[in-house]
Amino acid sequence: MPEEGAGATVVQTESESNAGKWLLLLLAVVYVGLSLYLIYDLRTRLTNLAKDQDSSKAQIAELSKRMQAAEASDETLAQQVGLTKKELASRAAVLQRQQRAAEQRLSAEQKQQIGQVSGDIATVRTDVGGVKTDVASTKADLAATQAKLQSTIGDLGVQSGLIANTRGDLEVLKHKGDRNYYEFTILKGAKPQPVGTISLQLKKTDQKRGKFTVNVTSDDKTIEKKDRNVSEPIQFYSGRDHLLFELVVWTVDKKKATGYLSTPKSAPVPVTAGE
């Protein structure tokens, strides 16, 4: 029995010895594999680093070439214009001063021009104010003149419009634009004179009494207006529409009479040479 126990102990010891050997072998394999991986990874990093270093060197070399080319260009330019770098810098400073002076001069000229324009605007405003004053004065004069104009009954018993006793009064009536007005001066003893679309012939004058006689020809008919008074509306009908015309004489002397013919806006107008 003692011999059998000793044999079992020997077998167990050998088994444990074999397991330890396999464990050591496995550890050795793992260590070798890990070492190989680390060596490979280190070589890969060294290779990449070498490539990056070569690329950096190439970039540095290219940059150095460009700097050298730029310096050479500067020197060539300086040689072409016959100037050194110091002289180029000096010339650039002079140009900058000239540019600033030109800008200041331009600014001063612009301010001066703006001042002149402002003065012109002020002058225009003053002129406009004067024109407004003149217009207001003219309107006041027209209003005063219209107040002096008279309305009366014509020789046909028809209510007349405003009567002009002077050329100034006639201008006021023209500006009103209510009727057509034709100013005339007719001579005694002369042939019939066209006025508007009718004809007038002065037959007789009485300067002392302010009377006259005139023949009015309208629509191929002649009407004698005898012993009429200065500023008296002489009325007659004319045209196909039987429109009321008015004749006013404001001055009479021995040889002539001066006045105007008034016709409605719808009345025919005389045909001019251009038409």
C-alpha cells in the first residue's frame, strides 16, 4: 500500500510539471507575438515620420526658392529703375505724401464748391421769393383793374360783359379767357378793314362829342352803326349760330378810332396765312 501512494505522488508531480511547461510556452509565444507587433508598429511610425520629414524639407526648399526669387525680382526691379531699396522706400514715402496732399486739396475744392452751390441755392430762393412777390403784386393789380371794369347794356339792349376802356383793361379781359378779343385801329375814309371774322369801315368821327359812325360787315351784310359813343358796346349777331359779337371803341380823333372786337369762345376764328 505504501508503494501505491508513492507512485500516485510521482504521477501528480509530473502532470503539474507538464502544465507549467505549457503555460510558460504559451507566455513565450504571446511575448514574441507582442514584441513582433510592437517592432512592426515602430517601424511603420518611423517610415511615416521619415516621409513627413522629407515632405517638410521639400516644402522648406520650395519656400526658400520663392523667397530667393522674390528678392531677385526686387533687386531686378530696383536695377531696372536705377534705384536701391532705400531709394524705393523714399520714393514711396514721397508718393504717399503727394497722395495725401492731393486728397486734402480735393476735399478743400469740394467744400468750396458745396459752399458756392449753397450760395446759388440761397440766391435762387431769394429770386423765387421776389417772383412770388411780383406775382402777388400783379394779382393785386389785376384785381384792382377788374374792380374798375364796368358792365353795361349794349345798343341792342342785351346785357354786355365787362367793358375795357383802355388797352390795359383789355389785357385784363384777355387774361380772364372768357371771350376772344381783337384789338384794332381803323382810319376814316379807308377801305373796310378785316377784324376777326368781320370787316369795319370808319365813316365819320366827332372828337369833341366822342361819337363816331362805323359800318360793320358780317355774313356778307353791312350794318351801319351811326353816332355811337366811345365805350358803348355795339352789338350785332354773326355766324350760322347767330352768336352775339360786341364792338367797343375807346378813343376817337379826327382821322381814326381805336378799340376792340369781342366774340364768344365758340365763334369762328380768322384763318391765318400759315393755315
